[in-house]
Amino acid sequence: MIELVKKTLLAGVGVAALTKEKLEEVAKDFVEKGKMTEQEGKDLVKDLVTRSEESRQELQKQIGEKVEEILKKMDLAKKSEMNVLKQEIAELREALKSRES
């Protein structure tokens, strides 16, 4: 029964979108209706919160990788590279000023 509930929640709502409070609310509802014990409800919440966090982390990782991939394809300069260039320009300007004096 618990596995069916887990699968239903994971499939129906999407584990990455579930909050701990929502999971606790669903588990409490099942306990009140006698479909699972209080301990099973706690175990369910703990398991789903862990899965939810893992899914969130994986999603963030995948998004980060995609953003990096897109930025590489766009061949944009990084902020750190721009800062190096700004410093070099400032140094060249100072060198030119010194020669003009």
C-alpha cells in the first residue's frame, strides 16, 4: 500500500515540486483515514522528502550544465575574462600616459 502511495505521489505531483509540509499533510490524511499507521506516515514523509531533495539537486545540476553548454556555444566572454581585459587596458593607458609625459 505504501509503495502504491509513493508511486502515485511521485507520478502525480512530481517529486521535485513537493514540499515537506505538503507531504506531511498527505501522510496525515492517510493516517486519519486509516490507510496507514502513524509510523508508516512518518517513514513515507521522510523517504519522499529525501527523494524530493535529490530530485531538486539533480534538476539544478542539469540546468547548470545546460546553461554552461549554451554559454559555450554562444562564445561569450566570462566576467573574469572581461575584468582581466579591463585591467590590461588600464595598464596600457597608464603606459601611454607615461610615454607622453
